[in-house]
Amino acid sequence: MSDNSVREFEYADADFQRVKTAIYRKAGIHLGDSKKQLVYSRLARRLRVLRIDTFGAYLNYLENTPDELQEFINALTTNLTAFYRESHHFDILAEFVKTHRRNKPCRVWCTASSTGEEPYSIAMTLIEAYGSYKPPVDIVASDIDSQVLETAAAGVYTLDRLEALSLEQKKQFFLRGKGTNSGRAKAIDELRKLIEFRQINLLDKYWPLNGKFDVIFCRNVMIYFDKPTQLKLLERMTQFLTADGLYIAGHSESFAHATHLVHLVGKTTYQLAGHGKKELANEL
């Protein structure tokens, strides 16, 4: 029995290869052969919405309809996130601010904000570190997916999404919904005002960013790119990092192949190559 005999839409190996080529060309994402079924399940939703019968026809439609590209990217990008995920990074951020910034301004770029849990965790950490609801902080939170950015900007979450927060943090940073909003909570205005959400495709030649950042969060992003793309992106990102700034990666990401750009100073935490390795390593 062939795969298509039990599938809703016709889906050939050639279609999968076209998807792989398109998502790599447009977003730099490398899809392994093991992702064939995942691609089908993600894109099948678009075929239903558009009432297209085969993947071949959908891919033809994609090539001739520029507006569909964002929907295609949104469907295939993964948005696994949580508040204070890999919590040690937020401890490192707080210590960095207290030790190296104190009352000085701090700029942070969260490169894969997804639905907002990560940038809001950054904002809460900085409010606590500075001891003020109006810290000298500028947070840029970006993502390639336009839909998750809308969710992030709204700052509304179901109560179960807040489980990683302490009771005090829930009371301090979120307002519990009532009536039709029961079971949900919204980030307070002071938290949301610290974050500017922007749509950025890391593969674009131009990033709408100005100045340098003291901390760059780029966690569990590089794993979707091949090594040459990783190196190219890391080289670009480090140009936006202050001399003593921190680049924070995901738990499964390593830059042993990029020691000319960065060196490890903490748990999946890096600084620019040649900058105060021993001193910062001891402090963190």
C-alpha cells in the first residue's frame, strides 16, 4: 500500500524535495529526510484552507503567489517555548546586569521570540535585577513567524503557561482575566512596554536593527541551519554585540567551529573571541 493511498492529499518524494529547497532558500532552514511526514501534516492545513488537492499544485501556487510565502514559513517553523526555559540563562543575565551594567542601560535582542514567553522572561529578569518597573532597558524581540508575533505582542496566556513562574511573579507581572477571559492572564503594561516586537528573517540581507546589544539570545535557532549558514549568521550577529556582551545559545548548540568569533564563558553562553575569558568565566 502506498503512502498516498491513506493520505488526504497526493504527496510525492519530489514534492518533499521542493519543500526542502524552498524553505532553505527562503528561511535557511535545513529539513532532514526524517521530516517528510512532519512537512505533510503542517502543510496539509494550508491545502485545506486553499482547497488545493495535491502538494504539487500547492507548490506551484506558492511559486506564483508571493503572499503565500509567509503562510508557508509560518506553517513549517517550530515554536516550542516556555517561560524561563533553560532557567540558568536568566540567572546569568541577572548576574551580568548586576555586575557589569548596574544602573547603566542594557539592550537585549531576543532573536526567536516565538509566542513571547522568552522575551517576557527576559523583561521580568531585568525588572528584578534593576529593582525597578522602569529599568534602563531596551528589548527587541524578533521572529520570522508573523502569527506568533501577534500572540507575543498581545501578552495573553492561559494560566497553565505560567506554571514556571513563582506565585509572587504571577501577582507582580500578570493580571488574571475575568468573565470571558477567565483562565487566562495578561502581562502588565510595564512589562510589555519594555519589548519591541519585530518580524525579522535572519536570512534577509538587511536586519532592521540599530546600534549594538549587550546580550543576544539566540537559543535553539541555529540547530535548524547547516554549518555554513550557522557561521554566516553568527558572524553577522556578533557585529551587533558590544565588546563585553553575551551571546546566549540553546542547550544543544555549540560553536566549537567558530572560536575565531566567540568563546565559551558559561553554560552555552559566549563572548566575543579574545575578550576577558577567565574573568567573566569566574564571575558567571
